Amino acid sequence: MKLEVRIERTSAPKAHPPESDLGFGRHFTDHMLLVDFHESQGWSDARVLPYGPLALDPAAAVLHYGQAMFEGIKAIRGDDGVVRVFRLERHCQRMASGAPRLCMPAPDPEMLAHCITELLKVESDWVPRARNTALYIRPTLIATEPFLGVRPAHQYLLYVILSPVGSYYGGDTLKPVRIWVETHQTRAAKGGLGAVKAGANYASSLQAAMRAKKDGYDQVLWLDGAKHEFLEEVGTMNLFLVLGDELVTPALGDTILSGVTRDSIITLAKARGMTVTERPLSLAEIVSAHESGKLKEVFGSGTAAVVSPVSELVTADRRMIVGEGVGPIGQSFYDELTGIQHGTRRDAHGWLTAI
Ligand SMILES: *Cc1c(COP(=O)(O)O)cnc(C)c1O
């Protein structure tokens, strides 16, 4: 399914921010893409418009009952100048498979990929050139029908905005993070929305994250919501541990977001011949692995940071220092993934879409 994308160009292009000071999610490009959904008509009127505020009825369902989800994708300008999107199809498929959990219409993944590609063609000059910068792509799906009864809305808006972002680490050197292990609050409950990139999951995570920041930690390690015994995710990233020679990540379920970076690391690890295991990981197992010296590395994975090494895991009664901070395995996945994204390593798995 392909929609014709209408293009209306801005008459007032913005100055590009300096690439040395992009930060994350602070700047937006000149245009955005919008597609409407009406229950009776399906998807219609795909259009690229000048970037600007949306007109929403104050009764729009998203503002009351939270039917909202999003994606996060990166377009990278390679060392050869070519702009490539990393795993575009997989991100579009994830949005399509998540929408039904929120009773929202699933955008056809091919339609969404086509719309994103058309927007990127208009905005290609906004993909920054400095090493380790990227254009972050944020597709968003919201319920727009003005109606206060509690039921799934009949009207939706799919839109895509773009943000030039700087190197997460300010350079090539990974910075390890200190993690607070949260044993009271919960990011996602069994049977809930945890496997979907729903805005509501972030609302649920803010308070514990803020408290951890105030206490001097960078992120929160989330445990299962039922008993707070099993590891789930770290901040907004999936979690990997190196236990002896084994690479382990918590098995997916309906409380863990199925990260594209997670899947990429598992694929690369298997290609290297490493033992990769997806299984439940209890905090008790980590504590004993730390005591026996088996816990070599901990790192998070996600589109924004790619790999985020963990140097410390701290609970109310225990402080676990992990390895040297930045471990060789986490670093090697960071190098391999960013190498593929920049076109300097072979894209053996067909992950890149050139624009
Ligand atoms: C987006 C996200 C991730 C990472 O997913 P990627 O596809 O690798 O970016 C992990 N956990 C949560 C909760 C997320 O929202």
C-alpha cells in the first residue's frame, strides 16, 4: 500500500544549528509529514508540510485517555556522504504490531516506510555531517477524535518529525553510567503496555528516574512488576550482561520492549559465534555472579546511545561495581554497529536503506 505524498515546501527555512552543539531532541527540521486516519476512509492525505504546531480539539481522545505511541529511528550520513536509515522496515513493523494493543489502527509498514523516505528526501540536507551525529526520526500516532466517552477513537493522526542529534557521548568514547536498581516502582506490568512504545510507559517511568537522578544515578534498572525479582530494562534501553563467556539478555515478554538494537546485537553476536541466551535473569543471580567474579559487563542498548556501558549497579543494600566500566564486548558492538551505520563496515544483514 503506497499513498501519494503531497509536498508543500516552507517559504521560511530555518538556519541549521551548529553540529558541535546539537544535543538530543532540541532542534527540529523545516518540514513534517502527516497522514490522517478515519475509520470510514482508512489512511488518507499523506502530506509534507512546513514544521509547526498541530491544531487539536481540546477533546481529542489522546489528551484524555492516552492513545499515543511512537517510534525512534536514525538516519546517518556515512563517511561517503550517503544518507542511510538503519533498519527502517523493522521499526515500521514494530509500530504496526504495537498499535492494536492501544486499539489504534496499524499503519501499513510499507506505507510508513514510503512516507518516511519521502520526508527524508525533502529534508536530506538536515542530516548532519559530523562524525557520530544523526537525524533522529520520530513517527508518532495519536487519537484525534473529539469525544469524551471511553472507547477507542475513530480518528487518528500519524505524523513524523525529524531532529538532528549530536553524538550521545560527545565523541567516540563511551561513558559508563551508574544505575539505581528500582525495587518499588514499576515501568510495566504483566498484561500491560510494556512491549509497546506507548507514551504511557514513559509517564510511568519518570518519577523513579527523577529520584534516581537526584541521588546521583544516571538511569534506573527496572525489575519485574510482580515481585521485583527479575531484570527487565535499563532506563529506555534493553539490557545485556556478560556472565563468564555468555552474553545474556532478559527474554522478551509483554513487559519488555523488543528493541531493534537488541535484535541487532543478538544477530551480530551469533555471527561472531558467541553464546547468546535470552532468558529470565534474577537480581539474586546477578548478585552471586558479581560476588564470584562472573559478572564481566553490563550494558544497555537502544537507538539513541547504541550501547551504554554500566559501571555500577546500586540497590538499597548493595553496591556492585561492574568490571572496568566500559567493557571490551560492549565497546565492540558499539564499534561494529556504528561502523555499519556509517557505511564503513559491510552491511551483511541488509539493515540499511539508502535515501
Ligand atoms: C525504544 C526503547 C528501547 C530500545 O529500542 P531500540 O529499537 O533499540 O531503539 C528499549 N526499551 C524501551 C522501553 C524503549 O522504549
